[in-house]
Amino acid sequence: MRRHRGRWLFLIVLLAGVLAFTGFWYLAAGDTRDGEPDTGGVYVEGMAGAPLRINPLFAAGNSVDQSLASLIFAGLTRLDAKGVAFPDLAETWTLSQDGTVYTFRLRPNLLWHDGKPLTAEDVVFTYELLRSQDAPSRPPAARVLEGATITQLDSLTVSIALPQPFAPLPAYLTLGILPAHLLAGSTASQLYESAFNQQPVGAGPYRLEQLGANAAVLAAHSAYHFNQPYIPRFEMRFFRDQGALLAALKAGELDGAFLQSPLGPTETFELERRRDLRLQALDTGHLTCVFLNLDLPLFEDRRLRQALLYSIDRDGIVSLLGGQAVRADSPVPPGNWAYSPSLTRYGVDANLAAILLDEAGWAKGADGVRRRGATALAFTLVTDSDPVRVEIAQRIAKSWGDIGARVTVQPAGLTTIVREIIEPRRHEAVLFSIDAAQPDPDPYPAWHSSQATARGGNLASFSSKAVDALLEEARGNVNHARRRELYAQFQELFAQEVPAIPLYVSTALYVQKNAVADVKAGLLTQPGDRFWQAHEWYIKGR
């Protein structure tokens, strides 16, 4: 009897274990989504602003337009969360042996939202509009395609012949393709005022169903080439300002909100304590630096430039920006595939800064100002008149004063700074932001010596044969691993030379309900990049 009782006890324990394991497996399987994600529901997101022209050619200046265009249109390529280009409308592409001719092969059976076939004719039509002289705006792809010969080889094939090798080209071809069957005969200037911009037809994951003053309603494109989106309806609501957007988010009216302006500490705390929300800071690539004018003898010794960097509390500066910035440890945006945090070695170290200045011959006088011979370590730091920027500049000036530099902060209007100070290179030091998040991380426009001109992006007038050689090779080499290696070497040289002082990279805050799943947003070269795989999103529990 005792033996049978023991056997039953063993079976009961075994059954309980099996049930427990089964339950655990079921929950784990549900969490990892090994099966098909849930289909259904409506996703509602909010943005501050209003649409003007939902058209890839004109959307760059308006974050609402650009976000909607990313959902409605598709380009030959698309960028993933780290900024790597992958095929979108194009199924494959090849490159000629000399590196100048790209041949793109479209996916078969592509369809516009109106059911018409999308062909190579549409690609050529779009790029010719983009390059036309009467184009009211110039997206980055327009500059890249200048001088290129664009040819339709057959209904699914386009070749782009460049004057010289340019490895970053695929990253610039994310620009949405336009339907020639609806717009043929229109010039770029005519299209700028066309009703098409309020009734766009694209080939992206969502088609526009309704556009009003307060919202846009989109429906999943059933023939989308990456499979029909799991969320069948997508609503984008427009708000007059970020305050109204935040109020709607707090009231539970939204599943997501894209916040581009800094929040106050109280607002940030209120969002962080909400267990139903997920907060993600997305790097925008807007890099703020102090650009030193290296044409001036004052800044010719890199030990001085290193000392200036060592003396700044960059984390303290980031704290002034409402949580919508991260410290810049490279001239390449963090989160990008080419990023190497070479400047992490520069923590705050006033003692090391003093040693470097002493080694460079800058001796501190009785007045606290360092001099080398008859030259005082004194200069002007120009910044725009935004109160936060002025406060940042004053913090920097104080830090530099503590190590023996006499720095005068000079606020000015942004137009004045660009036209009268930066372009003629009349600055000694200037606190200024550049857009480092171009479609490709190519640093050539900002740091190659050939760009140290009035209209060039090399604001520091930095010149290095070693850096030039690295950037030139990286531009012409399509091997991704080799480009990453070259850019890592560039960032190491940058850390040694300190031609400018990177402070922070601005971020946008993306808030979504936890129920919205499989979101893989990352680096934003433009606001709509957060939707790069929106067709894979789903709402849990549908």
C-alpha cells in the first residue's frame, strides 16, 4: 500500500512538473514571438506640426511631411537602425569593376497603391525631377546624382554611371520614388504646388486614406513587397505644439509620440514612471562642437587643443539639455555602423590639461592668464543667442578660464554667424551644430582639407594628409568592413589631433506603449527613419 502511495505521489509531482514546464514554454514562446505576430488593431501616433507637402522631393524641411513620406513611399534602398543601406524597391545591385557604374535591379511585380505597376521608368523619372534646375529644394540625393548618367536598361533595371567612384551612393537612394504614370509632364516647380502632395500615391507599407487638418489616416498596402503590415491602420495626429502633444500622450489618447524638443525634469519623470510606456532616445546626428580656427597660430599646437577638451565637463553640458542629447565621443554619430568612441579617453582632468599647457610652453602669469612669450591665451567664443547655448558657452569659458585661458563669449544671430563669421573663417572659436547624420557617415564633407572653403563643411580649416588619404579611400571602397576600418582609423586620428571639440549629439525622444512590439528604431538621419521596418510592428494581444 505504501509502495502504491509513493508511486501516485511520484506521478502527481511529475504531472505538476510537466504542466509547469508547458506553461513556462507557452509564456516564453509568446514573449519571443516564434510564431506569427498578431495582426490587427490601430496604431495612433502624435507629432507637433502639420503636413504641407507629403512628397519625397520636398519633405526634408518638415518633420511631419518626412515622417508620412517614409510610410507612404519607398526608395531603391532603405537604411536600418545603424544606417546600413539594404535593398528596398531594388532587389539587388551590382557595381562595375572601376567602381563608377551601379546597376539596380528592381523586385518583380512591384505595385503602386493604385494598383499600377512600378517600373524602372518611375525611377528615372524621379531622379530627373530631383536633378532639374527648377527644383525648389535639394535633398541630399540631388547633390550626389549631379553629373551622373541615369539610364533605364529595361523595365526592371536602371544604371547610374558616376563621374568617379562613390561608395556611399546606395545610402542616398532611400529617396521615395514617384509615380510617372500620374506625374509625367510635370516640372519640379509645378509639382511643388500640385494637389498630389496632399493626395500622394506611393509604394510604401501604408497608403493614405484620409488627410485632414488634425490627422492622417493610413491603411496597410496589401501588395507591399515586404509583406502586408501586421497593423492594418495607422493614424498620425498633428498637434499645434509639443505641450499639446504631451497632454494627449498623458491622457492615453496616443500609442506613440515623437518628441523633438527637450522636456523639463518634471515631464521626463512623469513619463519614466509610467509602466505602460517605453521611452527611447534616438540619435539625430546633429553634432554640436566648438570649432577652433586652425588657420590661427594660437591653435596650431595639438597639446593646447587637447587641454581645452580635457577641461570641459561634457556630461554636465548634456544635463542642461533636458535629456535630449548624449555626449559626443566622435565626429561620427553614435549608433551609426561606422561609430568608434575614440574620445572617451577625454574625461574631465584639469590637472592633465595644465600639464599639457605647460609642455606646450603656455605659462600661467600672476593674473591667472597663460602666455607663450608675448602671446596671451585669449580668444572669443562665438555662439548663437539661444539662452541655453549662451549658458553652455559660458560654462565652457569658465572651464577654460580655470586652466588659464581668457575667453570672451560673444552671442550673435545665426545668420550673422554663418555669413559673417563662419563662411569667411573669421572666428577664433565658434559653438555650432552640424548635421553629421547624412544618409552615409562619410566624414569627407566636414573634415577633408579640400572642404576648408567658404562654402565647405570643414569649419575648423583642418588639414591632414593622413586623414585625407583615409577619407578618399573610404569614399571609393565599397567593402563595408574595410570602410569601417578606415573610419575607425580616422576617428583615432581625430582624437589625437582634436581639430574641434565635440560636445554632444542631439536626440529625439520616442515614446510608445509597451503593447507596440518589434519596434527597432535607431539612428535618425531624418525623422521618418524610425519607421524603417514599421511593416513588422504589431500590437500585442490582438
